[in-house]
Amino acid sequence: MTLDRYADVPAADSNAEIDDHWLAMRSSSALPSIYLPPSMVGRRSGFTQATAAVLIAVFLLATSAGVCLTYGPDVFGR
């Protein structure tokens, strides 16, 4: 793949102003913060930790057994 197709793209005007909304949305992350908010500081209850551990174990066991958890059962008989 060559970069020749970008040769017709004009350069930015040196006097152009940067949009304030664009600067506010810009961050060091590749994903927007609304997609994956930062983790919260603090301890979790034992029930929450146990529930998370059980869910992780279920997904790991299902994956190791070859069960497809992404698409569900094959109802169309492909």
C-alpha cells in the first residue's frame, strides 16, 4: 500500500484555530473515557469480590471446555 493517495490532501492552514471541543475530547487514551471509565479507588465487599471470582472462573472453564459464550447456541443449524 502506498501513501500516494494522500498526496492530494491539502496541508492545514498555519492560521487555523483549533476547536476547543476537539481539545476537550482529546486524551492520551485510544478509547474515549465514556467507553471505559477509570477504576474507582476503594475496597469492595466480600460478596462483590466472590461474585467477580465466580464469573471469571465460569468464563475460563467454559472457554477451556470449548463452549462458545459469544454467540450462543446455533439455532440456525449452520
